[in-house]
Amino acid sequence: MNFSVYWQHADAVSKTLYFVLLAMSIATWTIFVLRLMGTRQLKQQAYAQLAQALNSLKAKFAPLSFEQRKAVAEQALLRQISAEKASAEKGVSVLGTIASLAPFVGLFGTVWGIFHALVAVGKSGQAGLAQVATPVGEALIMTGFGLAVAIPAVIAYNICSRFNRTLSHELQDHAHNLLIDTMLQQDSATAQAEVKTAQQGLVGGQA
């Protein structure tokens, strides 16, 4: 079946649906390729942002108790993890929308094409298989276009969703490690300050 024959017989609605599916396909592959290329960079940036979120609070930990420092650090990490998750989710909802809509757009184009094909057959007065098969087959091309757009979108959506779940677990593990290291460093600094204060008190008492 020649696509040029279908294109010559297609009306404005069918051509518009074709360009809609083409735009969906371009968007799918663009988002997917960009996400694959930025996977490692996104993870490194997320790690750096978590560390920076804690480093910006270390100067404010001095007057706080251990439980207060822990609560503040946990809230800062949770807020940063939420921000990184939101950044990682950009574009994924578009892939899900395209995967859901593309088959229906193609099906609508098929129904529209079959309707006009049957109207043309009715006007000609010839309802044989030879007269019906060609226009109906040409209309079914839109169903194929819809599936050709939807299947890669579904695969891309699943891959991106799995990456986001993996990233979420890795960020939580990294945040726990940062929290433990920060609390240990703060406890060590507090203990050293207390020892220094005690030594100064003893020296002052001896004097």
C-alpha cells in the first residue's frame, strides 16, 4: 500500500491528526533521549544539593540540642529530596499522557477515514470488496501510526519511572549517610568544646 495514495485521499482532519501524532512522536523521543543523556548528571547534582543543604545549616547547629539538630537536618534533607524528585519527574507525565492518548488519536483517524470511505463507496453505488478494501485499508494506517507512537512512549515512560524510583532510594540512602556523618561531627565538635571549657575552668581554678 502506497502512503502517497492515502495522503492524496486524506482530508484536513486526517492530515491534522497525522501531524498531531508526529508531534507526539517527536516529543517522546526528545524527552527520552534527554533523560538518558542527563541520568548520571542528574544523580550527581542531587547528591551535591543534599550535601549543600546540610552544609548551609552547620553554622546554625551550635545553640541547638542533639534532638533539635537531628530534626532540623532531617527536615532539610527531606525538603531537598522532594525538590530533586520533582526535578526528576519533569517530562515523565508527558510520556504517560502520550502513551495513553496516541492509540485513541490513531483510532479516531481510522474511524474518520472509514466513514468517508464508506460515504464515497455509497455515492459511487459500487459496494464490492474491491471498492471497500482499498479505502478501508488506507484508513487503518492511522491506527498503525497511533500504535507506533504509543509503544515507544510506554517503554520510555516505564524506563524513566524505574530510574526515578531507583534515584529516590539512592537519595534516601545518601541522605541517611549525610545525616549520620553530620551528627557525629557535631557531637565530636560539642565534646571538644566541653573538654576545652572544662580545662579552662581547671586552669582558672588553679590560678
